[in-house]
Amino acid sequence: MKRLEAVCSECEAKIIVPDDAIVGEIVECAECGTEYEVAAITEVGVTLKKAEAVKEDWGE
């Protein structure tokens, strides 16, 4: 299988996605810390989308 790589949309650094990643998993750019969700994995490569920020409600 091809090595899974993507490019960070924030800083344009290369993001290496683990070989055992699954759809829905969160990966992080090592350069800027932006979090991405694995949207799809195909024979051609991997598709990432920015992870949604989850706000804490702290019981309010």
C-alpha cells in the first residue's frame, strides 16, 4: 500500500498519516498543530478535512 501523506492547509507542511489509520481518526500536523479528521482512504491516497472544534459545556 502507498504511504499515506497529505498537505496541511494551514502551513503547507507534509502530514504523514499512520498506515493503520481509519476513517474518522484525528491526525495532527506536526508543524502547526492543526487537527484533521481522516475523511477517506483509497488506493490513490488519503483525504483529510479539518477537525471540528468540540466546545465543552461544563454542565451549563
